[in-house]
Amino acid sequence: MSSTLRPALTLFAGLTLVVGVIYPYAMTGIGKVAFNDQAEGSLVVRDGKTVGSSLIGQAFSSPGYFWGRPSATGPMPNNALASSGSNFGPTNPAQTDAVKGRIDALKAADPGNTAKIPVDLVTASASGLDPDISLAAAYYQSARIARERKLELKQVNALIEQFGKQPVFGVLGEARVNVLELNMALDKKG
């Protein structure tokens, strides 16, 4: 028995050291050197205070701010500890009711807007934490924000253009804008 137990324990200790200590520290070190911002959580700092992460959506509900994608995480919106989608299909009554409620909220915040509501403003992303919205979703909200902040519409649209990101390599994904970064730029405008 000891002839089998000793090699097994030695192998266990060796693999624990390699896989449980050396490998994680090596990967963390490489991450901090090669991708420092991402490895540190892509934190967004304003006036020396961390206000969020550019990788995790924030819940904005004031009409003077851009609203991000709805979050399906619970019990709090954009809860990174509960990352998940709702898994409701398009014919699920709970999904239909949630989308109708979001449409009603958008119309109540901007009753004069007759444009088609972009789908990403009424449906949650797969992770429930999406920090970006499509450019169409940002432009849909720009008149409301200009009115609430007493800015010219072209000023708000210029911010969308400034912070907008094009698809990766011109084909992967869609044009988008980070809601937290855009709202922080709005705060600087006044």
C-alpha cells in the first residue's frame, strides 16, 4: 500500500503546486504585463474615485442620461455576481410583459419620439451586463438628453460620434458606444 500511496501523494503535491500556485501566478503576471487595464477590471475613475467598469453595464434611469441595455440579473440590475440572461423565449409572457414595460418607460421619458425603438433598449443581453448600446440606441435617446440637459442636439450627437466604436476589423459585431463613458462625457458638458 505504501508503494502506491507515496507516488500518489507526491504526484498530488506536485500537481497542486504547478496547477494551483505556479500556473495561476504566471497567468496573472502575464495578464498584468500584457493586458493591465483588463486584468485590473477596466475600472473607470473620475476625480480619483472609481465609478464603475467599462466592461460592466450600469443602471442609469434619469432622463438626462443615456440608458443602457436592460439587465436580466437579479435581484439588482447589472449584478456581476449574478451574470445571466433571462432565458425567456420571444413568446414567453414574462418576456413580452418585460419588453412592453421597457417600451412604455422609453415612451414616457420621451413622448414626442416617434422613431422605431432599437431592440437593444428593450431586450437584455445574454450576460445581463452589457456595457454598450448600439449607435442607433444612442441616437434614439439623444433628443431627450439634449432637451433634459439644455444642450444642442448636435452637441449630444457629436459625443456619440466621438465615443462610438466601429465593428472589430470592420466586420465583427456592430457599431456601439459605452454607456458609462458617454454619460461621463455628458457630465463634463454640463
